[in-house]
Amino acid sequence: MNSRDFLSFTKDLLKKKTKNSLSLKLILAIGVLLLIGSGFFWYMIIIRGEQEFIKYSLSFYEGYSEMIEKSLEKHMLYNDRSSINETLKKVSTVVDIAFVNIYSHPNGVVRFSSNKRFIDSTATTSSSACFACHGKRKKLIEKASWFVEKKSASRFMIFTRPILNRPACFNAVCHYHNKNKRLLGVLEARYSLARLDNKMKQQKLFTLVSGVIFTLFFCIILCIVLWRIVIGPLYILADALQRVSKGDLDFQININRKDEIGMLARAFNSMTRELKTSRERLENWAKELEREVEKKTEEIRRGQEQLVHTEKLASLGRMAAGVAHELNSPLTGIVTFAHLMLKRLPPENKMDREDLEVIIEQAERCSKIIKGLLGFSRALPSEKTDVNVNDVISHTIGIVRNQAKFHNVKINTSLSPDLPDIRGDASQLEQVFMNLLINAADAMNDRGSINISTRLIREDDADHIEIEFTDTGPGIPEEYMDRLFEPFFTTKPPGKGTGLGLSVSHGIIKKHGGNIRVKSTPGKGTSFFIRLPVPENRDLKE
Ligand code: ADP
């Protein structure tokens, strides 16, 4: 863990994540356990140290007390008071000695003391000097004894040594002691433990401070280790999960460890890979579905348009058939009688003859329109036979070639020789081809070239013959493309076009079970494609 990670980790601990942080809980639990454990450990060390100090002081003070007793013994035997006082005075200069008293027994009066203040004062049986024998035991203790006494804030170690009546005492010439007396007095040496206590206090403080520093240091090391091994990777995992939940499925965790965290990271990585694959699959499905829906919608739209168009054509066809039927008879009468009148008129009556010829011409034009209307309404009878499309095309070309309109138009053909026959009406198909040729020539202003080709193709698992008429005319503007097959749509000047040619052609091709399409590039030319179905059990032309 680097210092930045550790800082952010600490910030996290101090901020929102403090309460529920796993790391904090772990560190607190381990820290508390550590504090209790180390506290107990340090406490034991302190207690043991204190005991050792007391033991050491005891042996030291005991030896010192014995030495005092020994140095006073001779002076006491000779009752040399000044030497006793001199010795006690010297003794009192030693550090730690509070005072040394010599009590007489049994009255408890202080005979000698290192502190003049105590001389001639009297001790009671509960006093520290008398306590060893007059305490609980109520029995003379012939050996030295000691105890620790606490007075206000200070502690003292008190040694009492009984001064027993020995032969040297009761036989001494200098002063007299009754032989039967067991105890002559008591020597009390009182040592201050202030220096020791001070040292102990320092030791305790040092132990406490080093204990706290050790615990803190241990906790920090623990934090670092925990962060590197557990918490850090958990944060990375949590962050990665958040990214995945936001849709970032490319994110991979880079933890290459063999422990449980490594296992978790590997499981996470394979999970995101799986999720990504599934999402891509779903997206592909969705796109496929979208495309399918678009295709179907387009088909439905086209179907609807076709339906509307068919409906329109049907009602228009019915009306056109009625009108054509009604007009056909009077027109036939006009043309017939105009011809009769023309025959009767003398050749020199040029003016009337010319007028009659105009009447006949216009009447024939009307009759042509009516024929077109009848064709559009499909009122004309159709006879279906086995038809060879190439033959029909060749026959149509043969008719138009002789017309002045096509003198400057080059007609190229590329007819597939192996075309099967289709079932159809040859004269109606001829009408369609003728119409396409005339339209092409009109568009090219009667000069240019028209390429006609035929081929056998497979469409919707069935054989079809495709016929293509391509001219080198100016093409059809984009805005007209949708209206080309509408009845009465024409861009030709009044009197020249009826706007029925393509709609009649469309009707005839439909009636043959085929379709007619147009492709045009403005400025380059136009191509019409007609597809006619081939009957299933046909004989192929050799
Ligand atoms: P008409 O020939 O009486 O105008 P059509 O239905 O045959 O009626 O043709 C409709 C219109 O289609 C024409 O007026 C013309 O604008 C356009 N058209 C047809 N064929 C071509 C072509 N080969 N090149 C350019 N425009 C064409």
C-alpha cells in the first residue's frame, strides 16, 4: 500500500465508511485484544520488577541493619553513650535512612536515636518497633524482622532487631542487667523507599509509554497488512462491481494471487466476460429483430400502397370501361360516315376534303385513346398461349423499325437463346414492348440507342424471364419515379401523351403474374425490367 492509498483509506475510515468499515472493526477488535494482552503482560512485568526491587532492597537494608547492630554492640557493652550517639549520627548520614532508634524494654523509651527529636520518647506496643512481637503473635521473636509501612505518600521499610540479654551483657562490669531478663531492648532502623518508589514510578511510566507506542505501531502495521491483503482488494472488487452495474463490461480486475481474493477476482473477470458475450448476443438479436421489423414494415407499407393503387385502378378501370364503351359506337359512326362523305366529294373540292380528313384523323385519335382506356380497364379479351418472349420482341422491333420515328434510333438486342416459353397473350405483350420502345424514343427525341436483353433468372424459388429495355435518354427525375405507373400521368405535351401507356403495361404484366420495375439515373438513361414467370413443367428450347 502506498502513502496515497493509506491516506485515502484513513480518510474513508474517518468519513462515511467509519461506522460499518470491516477494516475498522477488525483493527478495533485486534487492537483491543492487543491492549488487554499487552497490558496484562506489562502489568506482570511491573509487578515482578517491583518484587525484585523490594527483594534487592531487603537484602541490602538487612545487611546494613546488621552492620549497624554490630558496630553498636561493643559500645553498648561498655555503655559508651557518646560512641553510640556518634555512630548513630554517622549512620544517619547514609542515604535512605530515615532514622535508627534503640528502645529499652519493657518501658519502650527511646534511649538512643540518630534523630535527637526521638530521644526519651516512648513507644507503645502498637508502635512499629514493638509490633513484631506485640502484634498478632504476642510472642518474642528472637530474630530480626521487617515490614513495609506506608505513611501518607511515602513508604518505609522497617527493620527491627531484638537486643537479647546475653552472658556478655549480664556479666558486664559497667552496668548491670538481670540475668533472667530475656530482652533488653529493640533496635529499629527505618529506611525510606522514596528513591525506590521514584524509580518504580519512572519504570512504570516508561513501560506504559513503550506499551502504548508498541500497540500503536502494531496497529499501524496491522492496518497496512490488512489493507494490502484484504481491504484493498475488497475495495477494488467493490469498485469493479459498481462499474459493471453501470454497464462497463470491459473492466477486468488485475489481481494475480492464488488465495481466496485471487479466486474471487478470477470469478469476477470470467463473470464480466460472460456478461459481455451475452449482452453482445442480445444486442445482435435486437438489431436482427429491428432489421426484420423494418423489412416487414416496408413490405406492409408497399402492400398497402399496392392495395390502394389496385383499388384506384379498379374503380378507374370500371369508369374508363363504361366511358369507352359508350363513346366507341358513335366514334365508329363518325369515322365510317366521314369516309363515305370523303368518297362522295369530288377531288377538286380540296377544302372540304381536307376538313373531312382532319375529322377522320381526330376521330381515329379518339378511338386510339378509347382502345387505351379499354386496355387499361382490361376490358379487351386476352388469349393465353405458349409464347416465346424473344419472338414477340423481334416481331415488335420489326414493326417499329419501319416507322420514321425510329430511323435515327439504334436498337441493340442481346436475347438469351435458351428461353423457355411462357403462358401469355402475345399481342398484349407486344403492346407493352411497343409502349416501352415509343417512350424511350420520345425521351431521346428520336435519336439514340435502345438495348433490349432477355435472360432466365431464379426468383422466389421459381424460374422467371427477365426482359430489360435500357435507353440512353435523359432519365427520369426522382420526384416522378413513384407516379410513373399511375394512369394519366404524363410529362409529354398535351395531345402527345395520354399517360396510359405504363399503367396499361403494368396491368398487362400483372395479369401475366409478373412485375415491372424501373431504374433511372438522371442524365444517363432509363432501364425497365419486366419479369414473367415460367410455368413449372415447361419444355426448354434446345
Ligand atoms: P405517355 O407516354 O402517354 O406520357 P406513359 O404512361 O407511357 O404515358 O409514360 C408516362 C411518363 O413516363 C412519360 O410521360 C414520361 O415522362 C415518362 N417515361 C416513360 N418512359 C420513359 C423513358 N424511357 N425515359 C424517360 N421518361 C419516360
